[in-house]
Amino acid sequence: MIQAFDYGEVRYFRMARIFLGRAIYWTGVYYLDGLLVDSGPPNLACEVKRLCGELAVRQCVTTHHHEDHTGNHSLIREHFHITPLAHARGLARIAAPEVHPQLYRHVAWGVPPPAEAETVGEWLETPKFRFQVIHTPGHAEDHIALYEPDRRWLFTGDLYLAPKLKYLRADEDIHALLDSLRRVIALEPEVLFCQHRGRVVNAAALLRQELDSLVELGERIQALHAQGLEEGEITRRLPGGDLLWRLWTGGHFSKRNFVRAFLRPHPPKREE
Ligand SMILES: [Zn+2]
Ligand SMILES: [Zn+2]
């Protein structure tokens, strides 16, 4: 199913597979001025193909390689002769997607066909807008955000998912995520366009809330660790439950992943 939301110059298309009348997991793409930001999940290929034809897409950019964001890159190249752009660190993963993702990803989105993408530059232009491409690793190593300085718009992919995150993916780098949040907050964006939530106003304040809540959580985890507590015990002492998400994702999303991620040493910064 695709649902359209009109935010004036920006349009959001929320997408999900429907099971027993309910969306399994919403994701989405944005369209503005000929530019498609992400391409949606692979199991909605027919609908995405029709949508791209109606929208007259001229460019496509990828926020990160996860299949709910790059699932239709190959059809965009094949049918519309557009090569999607992505951060250099994502190209190999888009060219050879995971064949056996966790079951929940299979059910929600499917497995994308391999696709060719090209490296995005430091700026991305459309006839009307100019976007600063900001490397924002953490959720994924190749994650980027797009900032339109005149409008103070920030397209955040999966960088912002909630003012207070309740669980973390097993492969997320929390230290890199905190650093990325600090860098985008410094831009003082006004409106944020989240791939899973749609348009969010008061962008800088909400990103700051997300950052502050994560810093506080990290301090709590470090303090419990300093008392000699083990990973499982630290997890039990953190607020909030994660049972449903843990079961649904087979443990790929959990509270425990926060503990693991915060106790992992901060890797040295790599050269871009
Ligand atoms: Zn993602
Ligand atoms: Zn996502």
C-alpha cells in the first residue's frame, strides 16, 4: 500500500505491505522537484514503478543501503534510466544485498535485487533546491542526511526515529550516531523529513531530545557497568520494555543492544 502526503513542495509516500488489513511496518520515500529520496521496499515494486512514472522522477538519492530504502533501485535504473546516488560506503552493499536477512525484514520488505549506484557528491542540486550531503553514520555506516540551507529542511532517513529511542539494532554504532546527531543539530534545521514518520516540525529541538536521552542512557549504562554489573543485569535495570520488538525481530532490535553498543569501545575515526 502507498499513502500520499502533501507537504507543499515536498511529497511523502508512506509505504507498507498489508497483512490482515494492517500495515506490517511503515517506511517511505520523498519526492520534490524531480528528486526521489530513497526508493521504498522491494515487495512494493509494482506500485513504486507506477508512482515513479506518474511523478516524472529525474534523480534518486539513497539515505542508506537498508532494503526499505533501496529496494527499487534496480527498477529505477532499468525502467527510468536513472542511476541512484549513495554514499561511497553503501555502493557494495546495494550491489550485493544481504540474501538472508532476518525473518522480520523478509516479511516486512522482502529482498532487493542487486543494483548499481553512484557516489553522491558533497552537494546535490535540483532545478529549485540545493542540498548539502552530510555523512551521518551510526544507524548504518553509509547513512547520509540531506540539508537544504535556505529552507532549513533536513531529510534524515533513519537518523531520527523518535525523541526517545527504546531499542537499538544490533549493527548500529551508538558512538557514531551521537556524533552524527551533534553535527546535524548544529545546522539548526527547522523541519525534518523522516522516512518512517513523515514530516516533523521543531526539528532541532527533537533531535536534541533524542541526543540528550541517548547520552543519559549511556551514562546510566556506564555507571551500572562501573558497579560491576553484567550485560543482562544492566539491561534489566533500564526503563521500558522491549519484549514485542525483541520477539518480532528475533533480537535484532532490543534494549540489550544499547548496553552492548555503549560498552563497546569507541573506534578510532576513519578517514572519509
Ligand atoms: Zn535503516
Ligand atoms: Zn528504515
